[in-house]
Amino acid sequence: MYASTAIWTVMAQCVAAGLVAGLSILHTAWRTEEPRSRSRWTVLWSIALTIVFLTDALAAATPAGTIHHILTVIAATALAAALLLALPVAQSFAPGRSYRWYLVTASAFFLGYVVLLAARVVTPRSEPRADAYQVALNTATMLVPAAIVGIYLVLTILSSPRKRTRNALLATGALAVVLLVLSFVLPGPSLRSALTSAWLIPIIIALETLALRRIRHGQLDVELQSRMRDAQARVSNLAWYVKDPHALLRRAEDEARTILDDASVRGSIRTLSRGRFVTELAPSRSIADPTERKFLLALANIVSSAAERHALADRLSRAAFTDGLTGLPNRNALEDHLINALERANVERTRVGLFYADLDGFKRANDQYGHAWGDHLLVLAASHLRKTVGSDVFVARIGGDEFVVVVERAISDETLVALAQRIRDEFQAATTTRSIPRISVGVTSWDPGTPIEPDALLRCADTAMLEAKRKKSGVVFFDHKLESRVAAEARLRREIDIAVDQGDFCVHFQPIVDTTTLHVLGLEALARWEHDGKLRAPADWIDYAEDSGLIVNIGNMTFRQAFDATERFELPVAVNISARQLAEPSFLVDLTDAWGDRPWERLTIEITESALLHDSLQTASILAQLRERGARIALDDFGTGYNSLARLASLPIDILKIDQSFVRDIGSVAGRAVLQAIVTLATAHGLEIVAEGVERVDELRALVELGVTQAQGNMLGRPAAHLPMR
């Protein structure tokens, strides 16, 4: 250690090195919270200053020699680097001025100084100088670049918008420059050594204080952003539970006022088209901070999104429980309301009435006048029902032209029937533009203490409505008599289903004979049901099988049995086909598969007059195809349906079967005349004639006299599973 170097200067430099090293670590810990360029240059500058103080202290404490010289060169290099790094540090705090040429010029001088110092041409500041030449050379190589750096720092500091910051930096910078100049020009080595340790301290303190302030500001910004995120999270979580957008907006206002410490924050929400919302949230003052603007915009978006989400949920809920055409509750809403109404009535010990209403002939009106008219009828019916039963009574549309009315606290069955009758009667006066269908209403009631079964109650009302349509009475109450009939039909259906599965249906044959010779000319196949070893009368089940559609399964099952008779008995066979069977799309295919490759000329298809009218175009097409194959078509039970004698020529038939009611009246003058007219007209059109239901000899004799050549009846042969003897 040089004798002129005071121990306190070494200690001061070590303390300064430790202080700057600590600030460097602090910069490193907080560098992610500042702009990256500012943080990077500040850290590098702090490291360079640490090296300056540390190497100056080591050089001062090291005796003269190679190591002392190396430390002196390192200290000078670190000083030059610190001065040069002050350029980007200053620009990072007060951007706008380029330091490129300042850096190039100062670097050249500093490089020369370091090279001259390493070559021992110039002496360190802390060592004695030989002459004025070395003083001038030291000054030129070190103070000139330092002055260049100082000029840039002064210009940059003057451009800072903050007056207090600018003045503090100018003062500390001026003090540092004075100390630096004195460290070179003063004659005493010990004094220069002391100034070497002290000249950077003012600017270090100023810049590091500024850096610490900016770090603190960054910390406060981070804390503010964290509080903003927490506030957004609270409002966002609340948005899932608060369905009122205005209540959510008030909560967002409170959060914004608390975070921004501004009581003037106000919000508004406006409804746009298509279920959209726009929310505005702002204070009375203008907002310059982009972070605050983003925060307020985020809160506003949360409120708008929540309002749109809840509005969409409400629309979906209404769509799920409301009929879109009439605005009435739909089937889902009816199920919920009906079970609640029954449970409530069970507690209150009150009655509940239920109406099941349906428009008569709605499909025909819809097809005739168009769907727009059909929709108008449905809206008209919905309005009529609401008006008639009152606003406090639940009315629902459950599909198509079907409506359900739930009357809570019903008084009596008579009152319910009277209300249903009023619904039917007053609907005709609802419009005068054109005739409208009438309403059929099925009525039922529920009494406290009975099982709560909404589906069963609906079925009862539906059954009563269907009965009203069948009887054309308009209003029917579901009573015990109707309940017994429905139960009997359900039991009959189960029995028929079991009979079809077990093959209990068979075929009996009734002969068709020549009225003169009584020879058997053909057979009519008749379906029979063997139940518990006995034959059930066709009148007990045939009508229900026809109405329910079970006749299709029965017919398909008996086809093959009937057709096998043509080979077993070697006689033509006639089978009865119902309108329901003809309506089946697969009828012709099923019939063809059952008939097989037998001659079609041996098959006769018997249909009723009502079957000809049921979807006449499809029926005519099927019959035409069968006639082309060679099968013959017989009109069964002629005279009991819709046809007149004048229509015989237009019917696609080959055989006319006269109903037994005409045969029974053959003994009277009028009956014989009618039968004569039928025979004459049928003969004129080339139709074969078969008389049905011949029970007496005089009837057979009269038929022969009228020219009827074929007949069938119990006198001529009862239906049986085997071939009749006659």
C-alpha cells in the first residue's frame, strides 16, 4: 500500500463496492417488473461500478508491483465501462436522444487511456506524476471522454419531464464532475486518491435512488394489477349467481371505485338487438393510464357477457317450456304443473279437473286451406281457451291440435262438463271469415286421496275426448261406464296380442254354391279365434281389431292358411281384405309372398264399400294391379255402404255380393223389386252376383227365379275348417 493512501479511503471504497453490489442484486431481483432494457442496463451499470470501487480498493491496498499495476488497469477499464454504461442507463430513464456517436467518441478516448495506462505512459490518479506532460496527458485521455459522457447526460436529464428528478440529477451530476476533475488536477496524490473514491458517490446515490423509486413504483403497479385481477375474479364469480345485470353492474362499480380510489366511477348497461348488451364503466375524469382503462373494460365485458348469458338461458328455458306458436305452456311445462297441482290439491284436500281438447277435422282444414290457416286456427283455439277458462287456469298445448286445461279447486263434475260444453259451443263464434272446426273435449277429475298419477289422468281425459269424437257428442266425461269399456278393450287387446303370438287364429271356410245344382263352386275364407277351446264370435272382436290395427297382423297370419285351401280342396278361394290392410304400404308384397306361384285366377279379393272410399287412389292402384295378374275383385255387403246403383259401372270390381238384409226382404214386393233392380243392373254391367245369408228354401227359390246363380249361407253350408259335404 502506498504511504500516501489513507486507510479510510480503502474502507470507503470497499463499503461503496458492497453498497453498489447490494443495489445490483436488488436490481436483479426486480428486473422482471421493469422494462427489460432499463433493468438490463441498470444491472450492468451497477456491476461495473462495483468493480470500480473494488479494484480501486484492492489497488490501493496492494504494494507497487505487477499485481498493483494489473489491478490499476482493471480499475481504469471498469471506470471507463461505468462511464460508457451511463449513456444507455440515462436513455432508459429519459428516452428520446440517441447516444451512438457519444459512445463511439468516448470509447476511443477511453481505449487510448487504458492502452497508455497499461504501457505505463500515464500514471494512475492515486500515484505521483513526474511532470506537467503526464498531467496534461491524463487529463486529455480521461477527462475529455468523461466530458463527452457528461454532456450527453446533461442533455438527456434536461429532456426529463419531471422537474424534481431533473434538478436532482443535474445537481448530483455537477458535483460528480467537479470531484472527477479535481481527482485529476489536484497536485497531492493522497487528495487525488480520496477524490477518486468520492467523485462517483453523488451520482451513484442519485441514480440508484431513482432506480429504487422506479422499482417501488413497479412494485406498486404489480400490486395494483394483482388487486385488479382479484376484483375481476370476484365479479366474474358473482356473475354466475346474480341474474340481474344491474345488480352485477353495481357490484362492478363498487369494485372499480375501491381499486381506483375514485368515487366518481359510474356504469350503464344498454340492450342491443339479438339479445346483445353493451356496458360502459368510467369515472368523471379522463383516464390516461392504460392499465386503468383495461381494468374498467374488463369489468364492463364481464357484466355484458353475464347479461347475455342469463338472457340466453332465459330464452332457452322459455323455449323448453313454451309453445312457440301459441305462447302457451308445452308438454314439459304441463308435466311439471300437473304433478305440482295434484300434490297441492292432495294437501289442500281439493279436487282437480282436467280437459283434453282436440279440433275436429283439423288435418282436413289444414290441407284444404294451407298451413297458415292451420296455424291461425291453433292460435285462435289457444286464445279462446284462455279467454273461456280464465287467466288463473292453466292451459297448455301438448302437440298438434291437442290442448290440455288444468282446473284446480274444481267444484263438481257437472260444473266441469258445463265449462267444457261452453268451450265447444262458443268456439264457433270466434271467427266469421270461414267455417272452422269444432272442439271435442274429454273431461276427467281427480279426488283427494286417490293415487297421484298424472299420466293416467291424461289418458283418461284423452280417452274421453276420443269417445266424444266417436259419438260426435262434443263433450264426454270419463265415468265408470267408459272406464269399464276402456278396461275391456285393453283386456281384449292383450288377449288378441297373445292369440296372435300363440297362433290361436285359424281359418274356416264357407262354401259358395251354384243355386241350381248346389255344387260347391268356391270357398270364402273367414278368420276365426279359438279361445279356451271355443270359437269367439267375430262380432266380439272384429270391430276392435279393425279400429286398433290388429286386423293387419291377423290378416297376414291367416293368409297362408286360406291360400293352402286352394291346393287341399282344389277350389278357388275368396279372402276378405279390410281398409286398414289396404292402407299398409307392404300389403301387395305380403299378399304376393303368401299366394306364391299359385294361379291368380283362383283368388278373389273381397272388399267393402267403405274400403273403396278409404284413400281411393291407393286402393284403386292396388286393385288394378291384382286384376292385371288375374285375381278377381268382389264388392262385399253391397247396399250397406256409400255406393248407389248408378256407380256400379265405375267401380273396379268383377263380382257383386248382395248383403243378406236384401235377401231377407225378398218375400216382400218392395224387397223383391229392389233385388230385381240390383240383379238387372249388375247383369247389364257384366258382374257376377253372389247372394249372402241364404237361410231358407223360399229365399233360395226366389233367388233362382231372379236369375242369381251363386249363393252362400248357413242353409247351404256353415263355415268350418273342413270341406262342406254339399
